[in-house]
Amino acid sequence: MQSNLNTNTQENLDSSFDSQDKILAILGAGRWGSALAGLARYNGHQVRLWSPSLGNSIEDVVADVDLVISAISMPGVSPTANQIKAIGLRENIPIVTATKGLDTETTCTPSQIWSACCSDHPIVVLSGPNLSKEIEQELPAATVVASLDIDAANIVQQVFSSKRFRVYTSSDPVGTELGGTLKNVIAIAAGVCDGLHLGTNAKSGLLTRALTEIIRIGTHLGGQKETFFGLSGLGDMLATCNSNLSRNYRVGYGLAEGKTLEEVIAEIETTAEGVNTTNVLIEIARREQINVPISWKVYQLLNNQITPQQAVEALMERDLKPEFYEGIIQPKSSDTHQP
Ligand SMILES: NC(=O)c1ccc[n+]([C@@H]2O[C@H](COP(=O)([O-])OP(=O)(O)OC[C@H]3O[C@@H](n4cnc5c(N)ncnc54)[C@H](O)[C@@H]3O)[C@@H](O)[C@H]2O)c1
Ligand SMILES: O=P(O)(O)OC[C@H](O)CO
């Protein structure tokens, strides 16, 4: 395994990945776990998939692996991390988390849960504009692997990098994770915007102000500002807010068409994390007094408190202010609380 990627060309990178020297356990065999398995196998690695629906033993799957990757949807993260804690892993092997959500009970991010359960292992966040269907179609994509342990991030970069998947490293796991998580809330808003046919000006205004909102929350929670302008922030927001391959976007679009949340979720079948994330985000915003006007309207919409049209009107009629301001303005109760 090469240790310094910066000196590698793409050709020698590709050839270094021919070796079948890594055994990976991928926890979660849904859309994303399966797509990640495909990327790892493409690089010659052995992959063992686990999920409750496969009915196999998690203990057998993680035995003696070189890397554990979690692509479990949010409700399963805490129970699975606790199972892994009880089983124990080979010393020092990295754990990669690719889940984009927030824990309902604790409001923690997936990497915070994995860190608490497996504190002896380096935790690496993998996040970026990665719609699984496009990756399965072998279309090119880029992502970020972020860790406080940069050696671990380098290992994960090498494991997944190929001519069809370009992997960057980062030392900001919290910012990388929050970009991918918070944009799901905005993808619901973007789906509403397109479902109501509000036009290109409205969508551009929405996404630009949403990025400001993501940065406000994300930096408050410990992420670095520049991370939110990167692949895992702006990059993932662009992918998710502009594609009907995104399930979160489809939630918003369906609501704008007059469907109920239950109907939309039933149509999507797989995970749309943004619904739960919105509820947890509003809990955090209330607790921390963070101004989140767009997320607040998404919350009200998901909780049947307003219609899509009322959400648009309310956002347009808010108090006037400068585009940029320093720090956090004390939120009005109407932006984070039930008016
Ligand atoms: N699909 C994508 O394009 C994509 C891309 C990047 C990140 N993600 C993120 O990856 C995560 C999974 O998404 P997905 O698309 O694979 O969803 P999915 O619904 O297709 O699969 C979810 C997986 O989690 C497992 N799971 C659910 N509850 C569990 C529990 N209580 N215990 C153990 N396992 C449980 C399921 O068995 C399944 O294997 C989400 O957080 C999503 O935001 C998805
Ligand atoms: O289908 P979504 O909305 O969960 O989006 C999937 C990924 O997060 C895109 O990067």
C-alpha cells in the first residue's frame, strides 16, 4: 500500500489497486453499501457484506478484516456500533462511516456514535456527491474521506480511488459529515421548489441562502467553513438538489404535488434521511439558538403545519437584512420555534 498519494500519478494508483490485499466488511447492504462494495471489488478487494436482511453473522463478517465500512441508515447506526463494540475488531483498523443522518435520541452524528463506541479505532467519514445509481452505472464521481487520523484517511483513499472514483482526503470529519447530512434537508426544499415550478431564479436563491444556513449550523457544530464549499458540502448539495435520483429531493417534489408524506415515503421504499434529520436539526437549532429559516419551513411542512405555498410565502416575507453578516444573529422565534 502506498503511503503518500500526493506523489502518485493516476496510472500507478490504478495499478496499485490491482492487488487483492484488503478484506473489507461493509455493514449495510442497501443502495449505498452495495455501490461501495462494487467500487471496492473493482479495485480488487475482497468484500463481505452484512445486513439484518441478509441474515448472516456480523461477527463472522468482521472477523480479521482490514477495514469496516458502515453504510447503514441512521436508525441502525447506534445498535450496530454497540454490536461491533461488544464483538471487538482487530487492533487499530479504521472504521469508515458513510451514513448521512443525525441520531434521534442523542442528536449525534454517525461518526460521533462510532467514536464513542470504538474509541481505539480511527474513524473516517466518507461523504460526497455520490448518487448510488450513477456509481452503479460506472459513471465518474468524486468524494471525500475525512479523519482526525490522516494516515487512516490515506488508507481509505487508496482503497477506493480508481479511474471512476476520485477520492480526496480531509482533516475535518465533522464538517464533511455535516455537509452531507444537512443538504438532505435542503434537498427536500429544492424538490418543493421544482415541484411548484417556481423557476430558476427561485431555485438559485434558495440554494445560495441554504448554503449560508448550512455553514451557519455546520460551523456552530464544529465544522470548518471551507469544508462546506467543497465536495461534501456544496458539491453534494448540487447533486442532491438537482436530481430526481435523490430520494430527499423526491420527498419535497411529491409534497409539492399534493401527496402526503406517507405516500411519498412509500413510493421511495428505501431511506430518505432528510425527514428524520430535519426533526433532529430543529431540536438542535432550538437548543443552540441557531437561525435556520429554510430548515424550519421544511420542518413545518413535514409536520403538516403549513402547505408548500405557505412555506414559500413565509420565506419571501421574512424581515429584510444584509446578505452577509458576522456571527449568529439572535434568531426570531418564528425561525426556529412554533410561532
Ligand atoms: N443511496 C445513496 O445514493 C447514498 C449515497 C451516499 C450516502 N448514502 C447514505 O447511506 C445510508 C444508507 O443509504 P441507502 O441508500 O443504502 O439506504 P437503503 O435503505 O438502501 O439501505 C439501508 C441499509 O441499512 C440497513 N439498516 C437499516 N436499519 C438497520 C438497523 N436497525 N440495524 C442494522 N441495519 C439497518 C438496512 O438493512 C440496509 O442494508 C443513508 O444514511 C444515506 O443517506 C446513500
Ligand atoms: O438519495 P438521497 O437523497 O439520499 O441522496 C443520496 C446521496 O446522499 C447523494 O450524495
